[in-house]
Amino acid sequence: MQFSFAKGRFAACCLLLGAACAAAGFALGAALSARPSAGKAPAPSVRLLPAAISQPSPPQSQPLPQRLVCLTFDDGPSRTTPAVLEALAAEGVPATFFVVASESNESYLPLVQQAQQAGHEIALHSASHKYSDIYRSADAFWADIELLRQRLAPYVDAEELRCLRFPGGSTNTVSHKYGGSGIMQQLKEQAEQQGLRWVDWNVCAEDATGQKLSADAVCRNVTEGSQGLDRCVVLMHDSATTATTAQALPSIIRWYKENGYTFCTVSQLYGRTG
Ligand SMILES: [Zn+2]
């Protein structure tokens, strides 16, 4: 089973997940924190679905999927994004794009509109993605997010974007160099005060480590990292240098389908309508 791209089905799914979250109310933070820092889980801030919940009508008999996967792409749009969109469309699955808006990707920004119209979620990442700038203070960080919203505004309703992924993840320590050891905790609290959902990942393609990985290696990183997980939030990239990730997508999607996963966006996973 997988979510249809039809808006009605998406909306129904969101409602279901939202109800499930409200009913279950157990925290996810550790489970979906970045793997490299699994030893120091962030404060729980996001909620996860219980393993199985009966589905309200209609239809009564169909249980919620036990296995869910969110494919997420950071640092686009770029020249790689069209190939990613094509691979997703070919398999009919939704994804979430945590986007940037710097001078170097300006000409690709219209792709966010295309992605949203295709049923994907657009989410906040950073305008500049420069750690030395965005993490020097909380004010600098939110100014960068405001700039990102401004640059996205011609293409999507930027004020409606409610999910955020911190560059480097919520437990990154590189930010300490610029904004002190408390900067991430401060930013997480401020995000929540603004009603923003910050989202990490628990599966990593490792496609942005600087080495040029083959499509096979990207696929292997994702599938091996997903073993035994019922909820996967997969970190991948659609930046200019990650073309092999797009090439790996058909195999990655096939693997999740064969292993019984249902595809959804991060807002659907967390019970938001996005
Ligand atoms: Zn990034």
C-alpha cells in the first residue's frame, strides 16, 4: 500500500496520522535523531505513531501501515532536482524537500513550485547554509530563515511552511564554535515557540560526505541503515554534486516497497497537514 498523490487521499492520511499522534502521544526524539549522535539523544520534541491503530471510517477494515518511510532531500533545488522528481514520479511516491536559497541555486528555485504541485512537501533548511553565519546567534539564524521564506515566496506560500531541518542536524556541534554550546537548544526552543516542527533523520545516505559515492553505495547505505526500523526518515541530498542519489532512487524506492513500507511526507508522519 502506498499513499496516492491525489490530494484527497493525502488529506485523509494527514487526519488519520494527526488523530493517531494525539491519541498515542509518545515521544520520538531519540529514535529519529541523527545516527552519529545516537548516544546523546535530543530532548523529545516530536511524536511518533504507535505501531498499529485502527483506522476510522472509511474504510473501517484497513489498518494504518505499520511501516512508514519519509524520503527527504536537503540542499536543493539544484540541477539534480529534476532527476529526483522524475524518479519519484515514476514510482508514484511523495517526498520532502528541505530547501536552500542561495545565489548559486537561484535559477533552480522555480522547481520548488513544481515539486509542491506534484504532491511533495517543501520544508525549511537555510538560505545561505553557511554555518559561520547562521549559527553565530539566534537572531542571525532566524534572519536567514526569513530570507529563505522571502526567496521562496514567488513559488510557494512560504508562511505556510511549518517543518524545519537545522543544517547539520539538531545535535550538531559545529554550531558551538560560532554561537556557543547552548545555541542549538535555544534554536530548538524558539522553533517550537513559533510552531515549527524541527526534523532530524534516522537513516543517512551519506551522499554528501565529500566522496563521490556510486548509486549502488548510496542505495546500500540507505537500505542497510533501514534494517529493523518501522519508521524511517531518510536523509539524502538533491544538491548539484549528488547526481548518483537520483540514480539510486529507483532501487531505494523498490526496496522500501518490497519491505512493506508506505511513503509519506514528514508532516504526514508527524500528524501535520503541512
Ligand atoms: Zn544541508
